[in-house]
Amino acid sequence: MANGNNDQRPAAKDPEDWVTGDEPMTGPQQSYLETLSREAGEDLDDDMTKAEASERIEELQQKTGRGA
């Protein structure tokens, strides 16, 4: 890391502002959501957009303790 700021993450774009946010969630998103949902004891909505899936991943990461 040339600048020594290895603990700072780049600014993330809000999922609601994604150009492809309305497209169906990706395979990796669905797979990770299945894992997180199972760990959290919650049902998975298989019909989410990429943006919705990203937001749900963040919620479940917090709930399961997998959040950064």
C-alpha cells in the first residue's frame, strides 16, 4: 500500500444509484444471501434486484456478525 491508508475503504456508491441496480441479483449475491439467511434464521426472497440484494446482504451481515 503506497499511501499507508490500508484501513480506509473506497467510497461506495449507494445501491439505489447503481445503473444496473434494477437487474436481477447475481448468482454470487444469491448464494451469499442463502448462507446469511440460513445463519440468521430468516427466509430468502429469491426475487430481488441487485440493489435490494446488496442492501439485504448488509442487513444480514450485521445480524450475523459477519459485517466488517
